[in-house]
Amino acid sequence: MVTPPRVEPSADGRVARALRAAPVPVALIVLVALSGVVLGRVYADPLLTRLMAGAAVGSVLVSVAARRLPSWLVAPLSVAALAGWTLLSLRLAAAHAALPGGLGDVTADAARNAIPRLLTAMIPVEPAPDTVLVPVVAAWLAGLTAAEVALRAGRVLLGYLPPALLYAGALYVVGPNADPAIGSTVLFAAVAAAGLATPGRRDGPAPDPVAGLSPAVRAAVRLRLVAASAAGLAVVVALAALLAPVVAAQVDERPVDPRRYVEPPRVESLDENPLIRISGWALNPDQRLLDVRTSGGAAGDGSPRIRLAVLSDYDGVTWRVGATYRNAGRILPAAEPAPNAATDEVRQEITVGDLTGRLLPAVPTPREVTGARVAYDPATGTLIRPEGLAPGLRYEVSSVRERPDANLLPTANVPAGDEVARVLRVADGAPEPVRRLATQLAESNGAPYARADAIAAFLAEHYRVTADAPSGHAYPNLAFFLFGPRNGGGQRGTSEQFAAAFAVLGRLAGLPTRVVVGFEPKGDGPVRAADAYAWPEVLFDGVGWVPFDPMPRPDSEPRPVEEDFRPQPEDPPPSEVPAPTEEPSATPPAAAPAPGRNEGGLGTPVLVGGGAGGLLLVVGAVLAVLVAMRRRLTRSRLDAGDPGERVAGAWRELTDALRLAGHPVGPDLAAAEVAERARRTLAEARAARPGEGAASGDPDGAAVDELAGLLNQAGFAPGSVTPEQAERAARLSAGFADALRSARSRWRQVLWAVHPGPLRWRR
């Protein structure tokens, strides 16, 4: 047998076959690359889109080039190419983000933290090794899987599934943080349809599936194929008619943000309230915390203040950092400066010494950080290093310092409303003398700036700075600082007490205030503990946050507080209550009639009975009014206002119940401490009356703790409490009050309902 000679295809034939085979690989590359286009909308620049497009091209081309190799060999070959492209991508991203360290360290860090950092990164996300690793690897694997299924197995439609899943994942990660991706989605569908419609590679005419059959069988098979095609078309049309309105209705819906399920970086307990570190630093003034070298616009203008933390939340016990930090890249989001504010750029190189924690010092407001991976809170303009500070850490930060127009301050107003409720909130339990002092200063100064300046001047003129003052800025500490006896340690403190007192007095006077902790260096070089400083700031419309200095001038002798303010006692002592005096009467009193004698009026029994009945009616009316007023107070607390105010009202119902039971709680206790005392009080009341028992619906310790947790949520995360949680708080407080009242005697239960105390007790 003679083998016919093999005919080599011509160049034109090879080109024609390549063109016929190209549509599906090209479609797969475009589909995978479109995921990079969608995801790149939340990135700061197009580097991620380019890296994902490269992964799409590389993965599909590796499968095309290895189509003649065994299928088991393609995956290892493609994974090796994936490793090379991933390392190149990480190196490019590290150079783009100016991250220190070798490629090995960068790769290991990205592999450990890629997913959490991607979902907690600030938008726009800067392309960094940890924010590009997962998208690049996912794009390569999607391209590899799609090419193998569509090209080697010939299942093109099934091969579209990995790119479709990748595209849907990109849309989910972007969420509501970018405009709807309508254009790219339409292009995705069009490219997929084009890949399906284009005939694939064939070396000859397509075989007839019914060839060789008898005419009758052939007609029956073709009839079944037509019927199946028609049925499939009808199903597709029906699904389109049913699903099209549902899909169209979702266009205007706000998608879910996956970042809500991932907790962003948080400060440590050491940094939650850095204000308490001021006194410790004051006792060790020579401790070397930082080394600073300044350049740029502030070089000839002295060293600017370096900000460490901004404290916006105060619960009557402590000031706390209320920031939400998001992982950020080298370039931080820019904020518009206040109108008419002068700005200059400040560049500093900072080396960490003995400073510990996560808070990263910087001049406000930072715009670019190199040498350290940071997380950023745009609301306060503060930074943290999630890994924590370490001695020798060196980083460079470029900041834009704002200088408000001082000419606008005397006439500037202060904002109000929900947007600034957080920095206007005054916790319950403010001492009455502090309230009266704030009222006195506010009444004498009408304009907001005049009020703030009067508070700063009052503190600077009447109090003394001492390094050995004990730490503390709760309400009792501030009351002692403001009004305590000079010979007993009062009226002196560190910048902690001065800044905290200013902020509290300012809020009581209607000013939005906050406390800032930082450093005031003397120049380039070491920043020591003696340079640590706390100062208050006030928010003005059109001007922004303005710092105030309530500290006394050096070598100034403070005036006694009593010269300008004397707190009035709430109730005068018994010795000061004037005794009633009897005015002499010129007319002697008439003689009383003899007992039983009737002078023509009503008899004694009638008068006594009528008087007793009238007295009972008056007492009953008073009791009914008291019950009605108590119920109205309870309804206003539990039903009026937003959910956060209703939770606070439920908490006041619980504290009133403790006070009615003879166990009042002071304003210096935290919510958890009050909850512990409430559990102990209820247990003691039940133990004293064991015969009463406990109803199945009575609250237990977990219920009281839950109410305390809702109160902390309302205080530290304003706006996060839902109406359902407010209703839950109302039920918990009512259950606790009922349980505590039922454990008392019958007479005390009646007295509980009409006691006028909750109507007059100060909050």
C-alpha cells in the first residue's frame, strides 16, 4: 500500500485557520480583562487594571500554546507562569507604593494580609502588593480554567463561567463605592455573544449528524431537533420576560458593601484614651519619644504642632478616640481646605524613639506617607500603624497645614444638627457647678468665638499648671480641678485637665468641641515627653476646627476662682433657713366658741367629715397626677426621639429604678459598673423576699449587660442603633424595673408608683 504524500498547508491556509480559531481566545481575554476594568474603578490609578489584563493575556496564551500537550501538563506549566507574573506584579506594586523591604518580605506580607487589607482599604485604593495579589491570581486562574474548558474541551458556553464569576466578584467587591458599571457589563455580554456566534476551528465541512439514516428516521430526528430548539427558545424568552423586570428594578438599588462585614484596624487600649498619658509624660520630661526633621513651608516658621490623636467622644468618665481607620496607601485622600484658609506644605522625617502604641504622629493634615504602612481616618486626619510602633521606625510624611482666617472668627457661627451631634453631646451627670459656670460664661458672651475665648481666658487666669497633678478627666475630677480648694490640690492640673475642662464647658455652652493630643517640639531634633501637650479645638462654620490655648502664661499668678465665680449650694443649710417671725397684731384674737356650741353654722361632725373627704380628694388627685406624670415621662423616654435617645431613656429608667430601690448610682460609674450593681441589687432584693419568687420573664444578668451594651453602642457609635434595638432596650428596662418593684413589700410597691423623685432628679 502506498502512503500518499503529506501536503503541507500553505501560509495562507495557516493564517486562515489561525483567524478562525482566534475569536474564542480573544473573547476569553477580553472577558477576564473587563473584571480588571470594573475593579480598577475603586483604585487610585490604572496599575491594577493593567496587571489583571496581563494575567488574562498570559493565562489564555499559555493554554493556546500548550494545546498539543497532554492536559495534565498544562496546569503545572500555567501555574509556573502564574508565579512569575505574580512576582513581577508584586514588585511593580511595591515600587509604585514606595514600600521598604525586599521582594521576599513584601510577598510574605501580602500573602498573609491580602484579603483583609483589600476589604478594609480606603477608597480610592492604592495599588500595593497586598491589594493586587488576590485580583491578579484570580484573573490568571479564571483565564486558565476558561481556556481549558472552552478550547480543549470545546465547551465554549461552560468556559464563560469562570470569567462571569470573576466579573460578578469584582462587582461585589466594588459595591456602592463607584458608579454602576453599565458600559462594561454591556460590553461583557456583547463579547460573550460574539464568541458564541463565531464558528470555531474546523478542518472541513461540519459532518451531518443525520447522514446515513433512512429518509423517515432522518425526518423524525430533524423534527425533534427543531422542536427541542423551539422549546429552548421559548424557555429563554419566558425567563427573559420574567427576570427582566426584576433585573431592571435592581439597577437603582444600592448594592451591599462587603466592607461592612470586615472590621477595620482599631487602636489598642493604650491608644483608646491617650489623654491619660499626659501626666505620665509630665513626670518623665526627658524621655525621648521622637526625632523630627522638618523641611518645606514650615522650615522658617518654627516647628508646627505634631498631632497624635483626636478625641471626639466623652461619656462623662473618659475621652476616647472615635475614629474609623481604613488601610491606606502612600497617597492619602485629599480634603478641601476651609474657604479663605491659608495653606502651606510641611514635610517631616520622623524617627520613633520610646513612643509606643499604634497612633502615628504627623502634622495635620497628612497627604503622603512613605516608609510605613498606615491606616487613615479622613474625618479626623489621624494615622495609625496597624503593626504598632517600634523604636527606630523611620517614615516621611508630607502634610498640608491650614491657617484659618482670624478675621472671620469674631462673626463666625458654629454648626448644629445631626452631623455635629457627636461633638456637641454632653453626657449625663455633669456637676451643677460646672453647668452654672458654663452658663455664666455663655451669658456674658453672645458670639460663639467670644464664648470660646472667654472660657480659655477664664481657665488661663484662675488655674495653675503643675507636672505632678494626678491624671483624670471624669466629671468628679473636673469639678475638683475647677472648684477644689487650693490648699487641698484643687485648681491645678496638667494640660489634660485644662483641655478637658475647656471642651466640657464649651459643649455646655453650645460649642462643638474636641480634645487633641500631640506634641509641641522646640525645633528639629528630639521630641521629649515634656513636649507632650493636649489642646482643645472648636468647630466654626466656614473656618473649620480652630485650636484654643487655655493654658496660663508662664510665671503668672492665678486669681482665686471665688473672685469671679462662687458656686451656689443647691439647698441652703438648715442653719441659714430664716425662722418665721410673727407680726404683732393690734387686734386681739377673738375668743373661741365653747365646744359644742352652735353659732348658726354647720355642726362639728359635718365640718370634720367634709374636711376629711376634701383632703382625701386632694390627696387622690395629687397621686393620680403623679402617676400620670410618671407614665408620661416613661413614654417620652422610651418612645420619643431617635433610637439612640430611646436607648438612653431606657437606661435612665433603669437608674431611676435603682434610686427608688435605695441604691443610687453615681455619674462617675461606667455602664458596665452600673449593670453589675443592678444585678447585685436585684439579687439582694429577691433574697430578702424569698417567698415572692421570680417570674419567668424577669431579667437576668445577661439582659442587664445587653442594655449596657446598647447604651455604649448609642454613645460611641451614634446613628448605629436600630429601632428594633431601641424597642429591645425599652423591654429590658421595663422588665428590670418590674422585677425590682415586685421584690418589695406591697406598701413600697404603691409608693414606687407615685414617688415624685424621677420627675425632679437631675440628669
